[in-house]
Amino acid sequence: MARSKEHIDNLLRLRQELVERRRDVASNEEPGEIVATAKGVIEFQMSIEAIDRAIDDEKRLHGASVTRSGRAPEP
């Protein structure tokens, strides 16, 4: 079970990093870059959603009681 928590923690850190990078890309205010900005946001979002699925898979595989935020669920 400890190993599963470690995998989930790693995925949560990766997810947070991708969220920060998505925010950076989305803040691009260069004129004429709207399409490139949108594509960048979409690519990061797709990666974030894939990580969300991986977290859910780890939780299913190992019965971990950790939420995507990294906290135990409220009772």
C-alpha cells in the first residue's frame, strides 16, 4: 500500500506541475498567438486528464483512499 501511495503522490506532483504550465501558457497575451495558445492549453489539459485517469487507476488497483488533491476524503 505504501508503494501505491508513492505512485499517487508522484502523479499528483506531476499533475500540479502541468496545471501550473497550463496556466503559464494560457496567460500568453501576444497578439496573433490565440490559436497557438489554445493548442497549448488543450495539450496540457489532455495530459492532466490522462493523469487524472492514472490516479483513479492507482486508487482502483490498490484501494488507496487519496483524492486528486492529495488529501483523504471527508467523512
